[in-house]
Amino acid sequence: MSSMMSFKKITVSALGLLLVSGALASPVCADGRLTVSSPQDPGSWDPVDTFLINWASVGTNLFDGLTYRGPDMKLVPALATSWDVLDDGTRIRFKLRQGVTFHDGEPFDAEAVKFTFDRLLGEEGAKGPQQSNYTAIERVEVIDDNTVDFHLRAPDPVLLTKLAGYGAMIVPPQYIKEHGETYFNTHPVGTGPFQFVSYEPKVGIKLKAYQGFWGDGPKLSELDYRFISEPSTAVAELQSGGVDVVIPPTIPIAMIPTIEEDDNLDLVTTSGPTVYALRFNTAEGITADERVRKALIIAVDRRSIVDGILGGQAQVIASFQGERSFGFDPDMQPLPYDPDKAKQLLEEAGVSPGAQVQIDIRGNDATFTEVTQAISAYLSMVGITASIHPVETNTLLNDIIPQGKTGAMFQQSWGGWTFDFDNTAYAMYHSGQKWNPYDSDPKMDELLESQRSLTDPAERERILQQIAHYAADRALEMPLYSLNAIYGVNKRVKHFVPAPDNRMRLNDVEVE
């Protein structure tokens, strides 16, 4: 894994073949409409207000960061054309792309970069989940119209990747000041290849080609997203031509043959960062006891679930990360399936047969519902009665989990889009984080904080692996599996490249 220091100086001349500047971009006569089925309406289009991969599938086409990372996982210039890492990693100077405009005609410049990060690190950013990813940034200094310095509290070896997504997407200062935050949430404006047309909550969002885009212009004239939460409906729409692409995590494993057997469709998969787990309420109830948590983990045959329910489209995990994550320990093994040992641990903990646990899950995830039903059956074999409680996804993530209102176990599916375990571990395990309502562990906090400013990749990796082992030793969750990203695509769609993390920039896509 490369550290930030490996990118000490990146110039457009070195990477010009990957991202073309506005001066070199050829005008494109966009034609054709692509319709994408997404399983969830993120509820806000503000980059600081989300972590959802279903936001990213849209937002990557609306917004730009200073850097960009596409499906090939390579980090390249975007709104910054080059950067220098200075002062032992505590200052980064970015040279900005000239001649770029936001979709409303407002010019992009250094003041827009400063506004974006002042906002992200201020009161508005504090309302959302992204601020913690950028706490290494102390301030942004405008040097001139086309140059900014990022002053860091400490080096952040993942910062350049973080600048390629989510909270770091550059937003228009004057537009937000004129229209207000609430309006911006539902009428987004960026500098990306597509611009906003309309948004109907729970129904869809419509975009169109932005003819003033600084890079290679879109080959599509229109890009529509429909929010279809029911997987069978999404697949039926794909078959009928109502949608052209169905994105993860919509397609249930059981429906893969339906797509494979249709001559008009392609099933496109790629290994991704998304991992699934059932996290534990460690504060109260029977799962406050570490012995009980370990018993529940080893009571479930996760390998059989992956083989029998997921059709081999997943890998069993030992920690809350997949094999593409920096910090992954290939020698770390999942706890083995051992129902007899599980019964023994439950007895030692004083848990009587028939004890009940509630499992909160996302209501629109058909595959995970089936997985949870299997987990419930395994738990019943060791004397635990599990009730499955489906909840609307936004409600679960933004209300029930943060307020500590879950049952004994709750679904957490995490993309880890930086492909660095810190992105997952800090949000899941550090005291006071939004999705860590129950646990506060000074040792864990110290480990998490100690690796964030390290520029030595080997030392960071060692500590991240230590964090993974420590979380597993404490049994903070039941690690389940890392799932492939599964796309259904109509064959009339050309040049579609699946993204491991749903961050698909679709300006190269064409439709017949």
C-alpha cells in the first residue's frame, strides 16, 4: 500500500492520458439516455451529509474532488492538477485546474476549495458523518486563485484518497450562500460531467450532460436514477428495458440465474470492499458479556451460509474488512463453527435456553434477510431465540443505531471506500462515533489514533492488523462475509466498467 509520501509530486503531464484537462477536452455531442436502478434514496445530495454507496453512484457524476480514483483503483488528478507534500507531510500544496465552472456558471477557484473544507470541518459538516474522515486538516489557506495549501495537524497517509470522494467533493460557495443549505440538499450543483435536472424523493433523480465539463464530456445526454428497493421489481424492470443497469446491493443471489439466462442481459461482478456483519450491543442485555458474543459467533456456520445462500459470490471474513483493504491480515482466521463450545460458553455466562435476542436489519436487503433467517436457525440450535426486526435503511442508520436503540444485534454493512481499514475501524470502534453507540474502549481509541498520522506503511499496517485482532478478541461483531459487487446490465449499454465501490463515473458509457 502506497503512503501519501509516494505521491510527493503528481503532475498532469505524467497522468494526462487518464484525465484530460479542460483545455484539451474535445466537445462531445451527447446522445442517449441511461437509466440506473438504485436500491435507496440517500435523502440528501450534500456531500458532507452521507456515507452511502448509493449516494456515491450518483454523486460521482455530479461532483469532483481535488483527486479522483476510478474503478482501476489508481489515484489521479481531478480539480487539482498537481500537489506537493511539504513540511514533513504537514502541508500539501495543490495547484488547481483553471477554466472550470460549476453547473450554475460559478467559477471554480481556490476560494471554492477553502469554502468547501471550512464548511466540512465546521458546524454544517458536524451534522453529518464525513467530518471525522478529515480531522487531520487544520485549515486551508488560499495562496492565489489557483493555489491552496492544506495545513495538517499531523500527516494523513490516506488523505489524498479521501479527497477523491464523499465529504471532500467541491461545492459552490455563492450558490449555497444564495439558496441555503436545505435547498442545496435537494438541488445539488457541482463540477462533474452531469448536472442536476430534478429530484423526486423516494422516486428518482434526473441528470443531464454538462456541456461545460472540464474533462471528456459525457457520451450520454441524460442519466436517470430510479430508486427501486424491491429486488424482484428492479430485475423485472431490467428485463423489460425499464432500466439499463441495476447496481449493488440490489440483486439477490437467487436471482442471478434469471439475469444469466436472459440473452439481452449481462451479469457483471467485481470484488469489492463491502463487508457484512451483525454488530453487538455491548452495553446491556446478554450480549454485554463477551462470552455470549463469542458463543453467538461460533454458533453460526458462516461458510455454509456463503456456499449455500450466497452462491460463492462472497468470502468469509475474520475481521470487519475484505482482502482488498489495507490492514487486512491474511493469516487471521475466522472463529470456527462450534455449537458445542457455544452451548458451553452460554452456560458459563448464565444464559438459560430460550433466551431471546432481537436482530435489527435493513428492510430492503432481500439477500441479507435470507442470511439472517439462517443465522436465526443456527442460534436456535444452541438455545437462543432470535427475532428479526426489519427497519427502513435510513431510519436504522440515522436514528436507531446512533441513538443506541437497537436490539442485541444489528446489521452493519460497510463499504470502506478508501480500501483502508482506518475508514471502517475508526467509524465502528472509536468512542463517540455515530455508529458506535455502545462501546467505549480507551485501548482501542489509542490504537486507532496512533496509526492515523503514520507515513510508514508497514507500521500503519501492523497497527491496523492489531486493531482487527483486538476487535475480534473482544467479539465486537459477528463478522460474516465480504460480498462481490454484482451488477445487472442491458447489453445495449456499451463501455460500462463495474466499480468495486459503486463510485461509477458514466461519461464514457454509451447506449445503442
